[in-house]
Amino acid sequence: VQLQASGGGLVQAGGSLRLSCVGSGSIFSRSDMAWYRQAPGKQRVLVAHISRDGATRYADSVKGRFTISRDNAKNTVYLQMNSLKPEDTAVYYCHAARTDWVPPYVYWGQGTQVTVSS
């Protein structure tokens, strides 16, 4: 299984970006999907999560600014990021998992850099 993330780049504060993550293989539709980010010198943290049935949850720091969505027909999960701030600068990783599956699984994409200038 491969997860290919794209859409990162350099943007000014207040701008927008949309990240995409395309999954290969047959597991996408039965996976819970998420975006994480890791800033330099910091731990990787959860940004947004979308379950198999479309339920979403967000880190407090991005609520109201970021939106996660998925298109199972395209094996793709998106992260729409609006009103970007310099503190959103990080490498963003997509994540697919089913901890209740037998066997359980977790997959990570390769990461895409988001840089927000002030």
C-alpha cells in the first residue's frame, strides 16, 4: 500500500492550500484517514481525522480553518487549509489505519512541506 501526498508549498499568511493524498490498493475505503504534521524540532501531531463513515475531528489549533474530506471513488483524502498562519509551517503526512482490523494496520505517506511566511 502506498500513500502519495501532494499540494504543499510556500504561501503567505492568510492564504490557502489544499493537500491531497492518493492511496493505492484496496484498503482506502475501509480505512480511517488522517493528516498529521511535524514542525522542525517537534513531535508529529494529529491535525485532522476522518473515519470510514465520514465523521471528522480536528486539532484545536486548526478548527474553523482546516477541512478534511475524502473521495473513496478516487482513493483520495484532502486537507483544505485556509487562513494559514506561520505556525502551520510543517511537513504534513497522510495516514491510513484500522486498529480494529485483523491484522491491524497503519500506513504513512511520504510527507509534503507546507511553509507559511509572515
